[in-house]
Amino acid sequence: MGASGEDGVVTTDAAAQQTRQERILHLVPYAGLALAVPLALATGPVTAPRLAAVPALAVLAAVWQFLMHVPQAEREAHRTKAVVFYGGLLVLTGLLVTLSPFFGFFGFTCYLQVGLLPRRLWLPAVVLTAALMATTQVGGVPMLAHGMLVPYLGLLVVNVLIAGTITYQALDEDQRSRARAALIEELAEANAKLREALEENTGLHAQLVAQAREAGVLDERQRMAGEIHDTIAQGLTGVVTQLEAAAHADHDPERRARHRDLAHRLARESLAEARRSVQALRPGPLAQAHLPEAVQELAERWSQTTGVPVRVEVTGNPAPLLPAVEVVLFRAAQEGLANIAKHAAASRAGLTLSYTDELVLLDVVDDGAGFPAGSVGVQSYGLEAMRQRLRQIGGALEVESEPGEGTALSVQVPALWGQ
């Protein structure tokens, strides 16, 4: 809300809101440490030095983060401190990853803080972070000596290409957003003289501008978070699966080559989808076909990658929907199949797209392990992001599961017909 003093100086809560957002992002590394420490202690060798080193290094990393972190808004004024902070962060992350791959939950935040560095250091920082993340993705440093060097190199390339692209474009967009915010602040100061005569209307106008900017920033961050999950996370899962299969096919050159080709194709497709996501374009399959054909193609590729047969059915009278509705349904199908591949251990899956006069329904089912008793309400990031997307278009999501009886994911959205 805007407020004007006797001297005509106008203040808004936009800066305070930005500070609160940065404070939340500042807490993410601590959350990663809190998640990684118990997992690291519960797994791996049980030796006195390791049991002492894990919490000690984690505390050191938390203290370093607390004492040395430089807010984005102050990075120009504290450039040397920002570089020293990031260098120490990489060193601590490397030591922690050496102790346990679970510290990848902490190390991933290095991508979020690349913007503290001068632009010429972005590429080295992204490459070093990608090297650490690839180490966690193959299971830790010991796995490099057990036939995982080739998958590690492949994951390193994929991390640099995909995560690097997302990081660079997100940082560029953040800089443009900050430049626009600075311009808005300058315009607000230029309008200060008018606010003496239009105090009431100007106060309302300032409030609406601040709320619109806040909503735009939050919506864009939520969109980017969801798209990163749908492109990087799911793409890397497929790439890792194929590279692991190739690593275990040393005595079958043809099979090994097939898995590597699939990994290369998935990496290229994931990179293309990441670029499309940053540019807020429709997913690639929907740009070339309507929803039923795009879902059929998605299922065929998923089945080829996972080896799990999937049956696709379309009922009712398929007709083009509004682009936003088709994107949400396609992402829901993508997330449902991704969850089956990661968690279900299923032998088969089914996907049904049903068109009615009032609603369009999407059902994704499998015959896998199902959720443990009492855990159906525990939502993954992907399911929560799906719920948010559905709420934006008036849709809903239901998940039904029993241990050993498989899982059924049901989505319904209003039938908003397109042209």
C-alpha cells in the first residue's frame, strides 16, 4: 500500500515484499541440509569418523551460509564477498557430496545462487555445480570406480546443457525483471508530485501496481518451478535410466547402443522442452498435434523408455480445447506416467481421455505397489504443482491407491472448447 509523507516522499511495500521472497529462497539451503543429514547418517558406512564428519560439515555449511551469504540486491556492493561465499559453498558442497550423495539436496542450491557472481564466472560455476550434481546422481564418489564413469560423464553433459540453459535464461530474466522494477520505481518517484493532488487515487494506484508486480513475479516463479520439474527432473530420470541400462549391457553392444541412443534423444528433447518452457510456449507434442494424438505419442515414448506397456483409450467426441486446458491435461498425463516409472514398479499402465459435454476427464492407472497405508494424502512436488495448475482453470485432482493394488490418478477439467 502506498503512503505519502509531508515531504512528498512516497514509499511502497514492494521492496519489503521482494526482501521477504529473497529470505524464503535463503532458507532453501538449510532445508536441503536438514533433509540430507538424517539420510546420510542412516545410510553408508557406520564409522566414528564419518558419523562425526557428516554433522560437523553440515553445521559448517549452515554457518557459512548464514555468515557469508550476500543478498541479490547487495551483490554489486559486496562483489568480493559474494565470490568468496560462492567458492566456499562449492568447496563445502564437494566435501559433503563425498560423504553422501544425499547432500545433492543442498548442492542443488548452488544453481540458485549463481547470480551472485560476475557474469564471466557463471559458466565455470554452472559446470562445477553440474559436476557435483552428476556425482550425486550416479550414487556418490565410490560409484565412479565401479563402472559408472561413462554414465557420470553423460550426466555431466546433460546437467551442463539443461540446467545451464535454465539457469542462464532464468538469471537473464531476473536481471530484466529487476531492471523493469527499477524503472517502475523511477516512474513512481516521478509521479510523487502528482500524488499531492491525487492522494486517494494515487494510493490505490500504487497498491494495484505493487500487487500486480508481486503476483506476476510469484506466478512466473511458480511456472518456472513447475516447468523445471516437468523438463529437467523427468528428463534426467529417463536419461539416468537409459545410461544405467547401457552400463549393464557391456556384453551386448547392440543393446548398449540402443540405450545410449535413447539417452541422447531424451536429453535433446528435454533441452528443447526446457527452452520452450522458459519462453512460455506450449509443449512440443501439442505444437504439432491435438491433445489425443499428443497423449498417445507421450505414452508410446514413455513405454519405449521404461519397458512398461501402456494402453491409451479416448472416449466421447474429441474436439480442440483451449490451449491452456490442453497444456494442463498433457502435463497431468506426463506427471502421472513419470510417477509410475519412479515409484510404482508396475507391469502395465493405462491412460484414458474422456470427453463429455461439460467435462474432460483424464485417468492414469497402474497395477504397481500403490501407496503405503495412510500416505495417499502425502503429495509430491509434482502432484502439488499439478493441483495448482488445475485450480487455475477450475479443475480438480483425485488420487486413489491401496498397497499392492496399484494407483489411480483422476483429473477433471471444464470442457472449454477452442477454435
